[in-house]
Amino acid sequence: MKQADVPEYTGTVMIRGRFISNPVKGGFTEWLVMLHPEDVEKILTTYDLSVYLKDMVQKEDRDLKIDIDYESGEVFINCKGFSYGISVTTDPFGVWVINELISQDNDGVYTQSGNLHKTEKTMTVLRAVASWIHDLEDSTRKC
């Protein structure tokens, strides 16, 4: 491949996923979310993150019914009928903290599992959310 054939990196990250649009017929619908650096740079707080994710999920959710709640500086992301969720908050130094949530009875009541990841990068938080959505889609595909 010649140098001219290689597309220039613009900093845009694309997250691709699929969800079941018709489980009886096995139909899938693909979706693509493009995260632009200028969008990510605007996410400075957990409130900003919740607004961004609600907007993204509203456009792309379709039949997954993902619930995003913002309470007292923490964003809770879960889906009824799915036993895992995630929460995102910041520590006193402004570092993002991603926590795993577990619903023991799969009833929509979640507790923090103690598994957490800390990062200074907003893109890592968005990738964690995208990974969780991908896991959700995989589990609904297996049903």
C-alpha cells in the first residue's frame, strides 16, 4: 500500500455494534457510534457523561432499554433483565472510577461488586460503556 492510500488519522473513534432486531427470524441491525475528540473533550463531569450517554443511547438504543440514571455525582447504567451494570463516578482527585454493578436476583436492584477500574481518560470510560453494551447484546443474542 502506498503512503497516499493510507487514510489520515483524525482522532475519531468508531464503535460498531449489533443488536437483535427480530429474534424469531434471527435478524440483526448494525449501529455505529462515532466519538469525535471534540465531543469527548466536553465531558468533564459525571453529569456531562450522563447527558452525553443519554443522548447517544436515545439515538441508538432501539430495543435494548438501557437505563442511565444520574444521582449525586454518580452515573448508573443498567438494563432490566440483565444481571450486570456499571456505575461511573470520580474520586476526590478527579479520576474516573468505573464500578461493576451486580443484580443477584436479576430484578433490577443492583449493588456494587467491588470490582473497579480507575482512569484519567474519558475515552476509557466510553469504551467501558461500549464494552458493556456489547456484552448486553451478546447475552440477548444467546437467549
